[in-house]
Amino acid sequence: MKKYLDVVLAYSIMMGLIILVGIFQSWNMALSIFNMCLISAVMTMGANIQWGYAGLINFGIMGYTALGGLAAILISVDPVQEAWRAGGLDILMSLGLIVLMIVTIRFILKNFNKSKFRTYGIAGIIILGIIIIKITTEPGIKAIESVDPATKGFLGGLGLPIIFSWIVGAFFAGGLAFIVGKVALGLRADYLAIATLLISEIVVAIIKHEDWLTRGVKNVIGLKRTAPYEVDLQETEWFINLVEKFNSGKLNLISNITDKQNVLNQLVVEGSSVLVKLCYSGLFLIVVIVLLILTQKALYSPWGRMMRAIRDNEEAANAMGKNIIKQHLLIFVLGSAIVGIAGAMLVTQDGLFAPGSYRPMRYTFLIWVMVIVGGSGNNFGAILGGFAVWFLWIEAADIALFLINLFTANMADTHALKIHLIESIPYFRYLMMGLGLLLIMRYRPKGILPEKIQVK
């Protein structure tokens, strides 16, 4: 227990800060922060096993997150029958052509020796395939997107419970990572970072512009939920009675029946939102705990020790007969699959798929900051980084306002400096993030909870 004392202390402080938000701001705000911290923690675990275990730099986290979100709509949205009738056959024919093209290329690679003829043949197949696919799909895509474009204009999904998308999102992200890894993992670290970032931008660009598949920037709203709807709870007798009983002390102080009913109605509205967020908290917490157990088992298993040996000295590991490329590809796929789960979880909570919201700052570089701040190579540190950085990201404006009011208490409200500082509060988020990162890198260069090697 003593070796985990720093972990217990760090997490206690973090949870204490979230509870203070609930006390001084609102429990809705506290639970929103908590849920986003849990989703961020899943992302950081995916990034951590790539960088912390194997030393692989993946700047494509945004792309895998977007694929998780794409899985959510393809799984949960009901199929749009009119769109399928309008152009579904063309899309299926194109998918068949893609499969045929892949099978043909694979056959050529396995049965013909490397030569200029083979290279030109594969290039010709790809170019010809792209031309045929474009000719085949263009009429179908136009027909699909013309079907009530204000509300539909896409094929929809399978109409299944959205929680299945968490698994499908992992397969989508893992599948892309396998393709990217086959191509890019042989690159030097800096080139690998650039390649993964550009590939993620390509993925997001496709999702934004292929309206027949995702509605593009028109967004998909009203996705199915794993938690009850607030409106349904507000009309349910057992929930109203529960809220009334829970707040009986406050309600008994109000003598006027009309005022009492108005207060109760307000409490029911607030309580319904809190209960829904608690439901999501339970689901997300289960995912984080399961992933933490699995990643901890992996970290201290023979496989985990082998990955750290490859990370620290590839030449020595290669001399010991370890297949470096195979292991790098495996961990690249696993880490990306975990990020895909987080992407599906995010859309599940929001009930909204907005391709325009996927930006590198939020879904790549902020995740890397979380891993670095928490402590790369340490699963507890990566999760803590997700909590700490997201908490600061959300609360930075409130903290800045508090500090400005504290240090300018003797100034008049009309003072030019005070007005300027208050108007600059939105920019304090980046200032505080930078200062926090600098302080941690100065005094905790390996992160808040650095990697600990257990010798058995």
C-alpha cells in the first residue's frame, strides 16, 4: 500500500477539486467535468501504451477519435430507406470493387516477385480502380444526398443500441492503425509523427465532406442513448417523489404552495440532468477500470517488459531475436483501438456527431499534454493527467476571474487595468495551461506520477 501512497494522494486531491466544483458551482458542472475526464483518461491510456510502452509517437489521435464517432452513427442511427433505394446499390457495388481491388493486389504481391512490372501493374490497378469507383458511385452519392438533405441526405446506420459502437469504434480505429502502421512504422520518429498527423487530417476531411456517409458538417443529432432522457425523468412519478424526499428540508421551509411547486419543478429539472450524468459516469468508470486492469496486467507481464526493452534499446532487443516491427504494429493497433473506444464514448454522451469539432488542438496535442503531465509509461499517471489537464482546461476561466478579483480588490470596477484583465479571461486558459506545464516540467520532469519499474 505504501508504494501506492502517491497515487492515492494525487487522486484524492483531484477528486476533492471536482467535489469543490460541485459545492461552489453546481453538481451538473462537476459531473460534466468528471465524465469528460473519464473519456480523456481512455484517450490517454491509448496514447500512453504507444508512447509510454513502446516509444511510438502518434499524432493521429484525432483521426482515431473521429472514427470512433463515425462508428456511433453507423451503428445507432436507423437506416434511411429512401436513401438506400436511391443510391444504396451503387455504394454496395463500389464496396465490392474495393474488395476486389484489394484481393487482386494481394494476389499479385504474394505470387509475383518484386519487379518494375509488378509495381506498374499494382499502380495501374489502383488508378483504374479509383476511376471506375468514381464513375460508379457519383450518381448514387448525388441521389442519396438529395433525399431530404435538411434532415437526412445520408444512408444512416444499423439502428442498433449505441453501446455496440464502442466495440465497432475500436475495430475501425484498429483497422486504420494496422494500415497506417504497415506503411509508416518504418519511418524515423519525427517523420512518423508528421505522417500520423497528416493521415488523421485526411480521415477527418473525408468524414466532413462525405455527406452520404456522415451528413458532413450538417451534423447528426438525436442519437440513441444508453441513459434515460431528462424529459422522461421529469414526468416520472417515482423520480419526482425521490427528488421531493431528497430535498424535503429545503421544501418544508417554503409555506406558499405555488412557490413550493415552482422550486420542486426546478429541482426535478436539475436532478434529472444530474441522474443522467451519473448514469454516464457509471458506464465510463467501468470502461476506465477495465482498461486500467488490462493495461496494468500487460505492463508488468513478460510482453510489457519486452516492449519496454524494445523502447529503451531496439538494437539490443533485435539482437535477442525480438520482432521489433511486429511488436510495434501490435501496440500501435491496440493503442489506436482504445482511442476509438473513447471517440464512440464521446459521441454517446453528447448525442451528437459533429465532424467539424475534430481539431488537432483538442484531440491530439491536448491528449499528449495529458500524458506528459500525468507521467508517460505509468497508467495511473496517464489517467491522472487526463483528469488534471481537462479540469484546468475547463476551470481556467473561473480560476483566472477569481485571481483577478483577488489581486485587484482595491481597484475600482471602472479601472482600465481591471477591465482589460477581465476582458482577457478567455486567453488565460492557454496562459494557465502553459504555466502549469512549465511548472510540472520544471519540478516533475517525468510527470506527476512517473513510470516505476517493478523488478520481480
